[in-house]
Amino acid sequence: MPIATASQTIGPYWHLIEHPEWADLTRFGAVGERMTLTGRITDGAGALVTDACVELWQASPACDATFPGYGRAATDAAGMFRFTTIRPGPLPGPGNAQQAPHVALNLLARGILGRLVTRVYFAGEPLNDSDPILNLIDDPARRATLIAHATGPGAWHSEIRLQGAGETVFMEF
């Protein structure tokens, strides 16, 4: 029987989600438009995923001593995660096209032998219509799985479905 390696399981690093401060990317004094991103993760049967590690990565604003550009959170008993960060701006993309503001999420959990990578874009963002990565997804219903919706001022929510009807688009790198 093969032994799981670091690329196959979160393994000995699971303790890193025991630090809830990692979910606050503004904790070092970052300046900019603060926002909260929440999400709920469900499996193919619609059951809550209560044991996931969610990593958030963003390239905008640029990382510095006050903004790490990276955070980590655990899902709770309701399958929910929560990050506090600075609202991202547009980024250069393939062919010098502008990418719409977005964050990347890595998902790790029991039964997922590698990481699942997806993006979260923001509803109402004008650059969504021309984003070169978002527009690689032909089906508008599938593309919509990457769009977070505002739940209040500076608050956004994303639903992530691991498989089945309404499955979130996951990316390979």
C-alpha cells in the first residue's frame, strides 16, 4: 500500500489551520478597501464539508510587510469559511488583457488527494466580461460558479460545490 506524501494530503501541516488569525490578511496593518469573503463548501450529495482547509491567494494588492497575500482558514460545522482581506484590483493577464479582480482558493480535505484550485470573482465587476481566464469557460452556468455575490457593504459570499450538479469550476496548473 502506498504511503501518502505531502502532495497527497495536508498531513502533518493540519495544525496550521488552528491559527484563525491566518484568515485575516489585514492583521499586519494592510491599507486598502477591506472586505470579507465567506464561503460554504458542499460535496456532490449536497452535504456540508466540515473538515476542509481553505487557502486564499491573491496577487493584488502586491504583497509587502503589511499584506501577506495569503491566508488559511478551516471550514466550520456549517461548512463555512471566512477571510478578511483587501479587495483585489485588476491584474495583467495573457496577451496583455486585464484580468478582473479575483482571488484564488486552494481546497484540501479528507478524500481529496490533491489540492483543488478555483478562483472567486466578484459580481458586478465590469472586467468579468472580458477576463481572459473566466472567458475560457464557455457555459455561462459553469462560469457563474466562480462569481461571489455581495451580502452587504464590503462582504462577499461564494458557494463551492465539489462535484455533481452545479459543481464549481476547478482549474489545473
